[in-house]
Amino acid sequence: MSLRCYSVEDIVKDYSARKAGVVRALTHDVDQFYGLCDPDRENLCLYGHPNETWEVTPPPEDVPPKIPEPVLGINFTRDGMQRRDWLSLVAVFSDSWLLSLAFYLGASLNRNERERLFKLINGHPTIFEVVIEKNPLKDKPTVDSSSKPRGGTKRTTDGQVKSNPKFSDEGYKVQEDDHSETLCGSCGGKNDSDEGWIGCDNCEKWFHEKCVQITPIMAASLKRYKCPSCSMGRGRP
């Protein structure tokens, strides 16, 4: 969908249709959706389309993308969490995506129209609310220790390696200060103790989590990680 001047009604219609597709993936078609999100595949996104269908696929190679993209790599956390917790997490990410998309399309709306758009969207249950109604959560989402990937992940809050399956398997010990001068492979920024970092298992570059749309919850459950460039075949083999 190319960006143009949309009316509030157009945006709400687009939002509702895409939401219906995502809800279908996380409820009615949940077994099919779960099966498509294999953690051994590349970074995957869940898309809701304007015709009320859904799709699990890598993001397009358009730079910049035509529209805001859903959260990348939802499949990597699948086996590190209980199924209902993982579905709820994907639902939250999808809610965030649809809201950002709606206001992206509404960039030309005036203040009163934006307020009306928000009220119309906020008047309906979120995808998360629908999903937890279908799969009630008794407690806060927790990591399923029985299926948690052995060896942990490469993510830390200060950009340093604490546990890395690849390095552990090779008997290679990484010093804690090895990444003090590491630059983000996306923005080129330096290590910041206030930001989480994640390393690509393919090209071995490091990234700020926010630069590659990875949340701390996702990073903590990753079995392996491939950066966007490697997922699209542009990284080091």
C-alpha cells in the first residue's frame, strides 16, 4: 500500500481487516501458524493483509520499506516459551505494529482526525485481549525451562557476552571487555551500558537490540540469531 492521503474511515477499514487476519492466525489457524514459525528458519514476521488474510514471511527487501514492518524474528522465541505465552507475545507485537501502521497512514490527518482515529481503534479489544481470552494466562509469561535453548543467548544489557552456544561448543572463552569498543552493525553507534546488544550467529556482527527490532524478552529466548542482512542473503556465508 503506497502512502497517500487517507481518510479516518479508510484507515480504520485497513486496520480492522489486517487485525482480523492476525487474529485468525493466532486463534482459528493457530496450529498452522505455530508450525510455520520454525526457529531454524530465517527471521520471520507475521503480516495481516487488507483482505483479512495473514502470512508468515521474511520482510521484503525494500529499503526503506513501503510501510512500517512487523516485529522481526518472532519464530526464534517459539520454542523458548510456553505456547500460550509466545502467542500472547506475538499478539502484543502485532497490536503495536497495527497501531503504528494506522498512524503512519494517517500522517496527513489533523489533530481532531487523529484523536477520532485513536478513539475508533481503541473502542475495540486488542489482539492481545482476544488471544488471552482464547488462551487464559494464569500467571505472567515465563520462560519454559524444559524447552529453553541450551547455552543461552548472546544478548546482554551492556553489550558483553555472558553466554554463547557457538563459543561454548568451541571451548573459546570470551573476555568481558571484548566488546567495549564494538560498533553497532546497523547504526554504527558504540556500546552503551543502558542498551541491550545482540550478536548475529552468521556474520558475527553486533547490533543494538532496538536497531534490529529485538526486545529483551525475545533476545532472552533466542536459540540463534541472524541479522536482517544475513536473513536476506547479504551477510557473510
